[in-house]
Amino acid sequence: MSLKHFATGIVRIEKDDLMHSIDFGLPPNPDTKGLDALIIYNTPDAMPSDTHNANSPELPLLTATKATENCDTMNVVFTNNPGPSRQCLALVGSQYQSYHVHRYMRRDKNGGINEKFPLVVTSRGLTKGGKVEFPPPSVNEVIDHQKELKNYFNNVDDIRHRLKDKLDKMRVKTVVVLTCNHGQSELLINFVCSSKSRGFNLDNVLVFPTDIETKHLAEGMGLNTFYEESIMSGIPEREANFYGDVIFRKVMFAKIQSYSNLIYTFKVRVNIAAID
């Protein structure tokens, strides 16, 4: 039996070193400080220059820079989701291209973990307790979304024309984009105060407020704004009650259409930084 078709060497790296060396888009877990990560090399050419260490049975500890010095590409899998549970990680080499993490779980008809049942394909949104975190939208929700999209597409040309005028007046090459409703306006105030206390220039910030109160508030703090009443008027002013509720989804829709309009208007002319 051979693993050489996908594993010709393996090393350890300090997890904190790896997380700080490469931007994975999420913060390190403070509870795992002092623990290690593994890197497996699929070919001898991918291994670090010190091949003796990479082939050592003691699993040598290398720096993240040294361990990845000859990697042209790297696929990363974060484990222990959902945790804590008795989890296995299967690495299958030389298989058809796929960048998905295929998830399997022993579960009963109610969806929760049950060791008496076989491993079956399980969606990302099903918790180990059997709760569906991302249920499909209802028929009424689909109809509401279609109305919102229709309204957006009926106004998009005019929106982009006026947005271009706004961006031309700003005369910047990098735009920091924020979307905010009145319920979360204290976060906007905190952002502005914190930035100014550090001496940051906010002339390149563009706020897409979802209500007129937040528009006036942002402009009162010296920020550029772009408010489109035809799109934003249906978005509640209060903050979301929890992640994924109706208010959260409506504000997310406002954020996505704001970014898409910016990208279309700018195309490749500027850098865009989106802030949640």
C-alpha cells in the first residue's frame, strides 16, 4: 500500500505562525495557542529544501515560511467543525478535481448525530443536534425577493449613472465602502471616532445608508454618502435581532447591491475595501 500519490512528506508548523504568515480571512482561535498544524506534500518538488526533515518520522517542526517555500499552491482545510464531536478527517489523493470539503455524519431521521446510523452526506447548515441553520426560503419569501430584484433592475442604470458622478467628485483611487442602517449607527460613529483618533483620512469612505437618518448622521460626521430611496426605503431602521433574520437579510441585500454597483462603475480603475 502506498501514499506516495499524494503524500511524500509531512511537517508540523506552529498554528499561530501559519495563521499570521498567510491571510486566511479569519482570526486565529485564541484557545488553540501553542498547538500545531500539519502540511502534507503531494510531490517531492513541493517539499522544503531540507528534505531530510520533511521525511523524518518525528514530524519535524518548521516555520510557516520554510514549510511552504516550494509550494506553488496550497489547499487548506479547517477541522473540528462542528465541534466537539468524534471527528475523522479523510484525505483522498489523485481524485477528480474538487475544492469542496465533503461532510458526512451519522444521523437519524431527525438530523441529529446518532452513532447507530451509517455515515451519510450532510449539508453545511445541519448542526450535530439536528437543527437546520440555513433553511430554504418559503414561497412568499421567494416572491418578495423577486419584487426587490425587479425594483433594483428597474432603477440600476440611473443608480450607476449618479454613483459615477459621486465617485468622480471624490477623486480617489481606493474606496472604503460601508453599509449601515440606523439601528447599527453607533458602530458607524465608533468607526469614525476611532479612525479620526488615529489620524486616518476618511475622504475615501463612501457610506451607503439604508435610511435618511443614517444619511444625515454620516454626512454630519463628514463622510461621503450615496442614498437610493427606491432601493433602501423597504429596509427597517432598527438593528437585526439575530444573525440571518429578516432585517439582517434586507441589509445584506443592500450591501451586496452597493458593492456590485461600485464594481460595475469602477471596473478595474480603483481598489474597493468593503467593511462589515
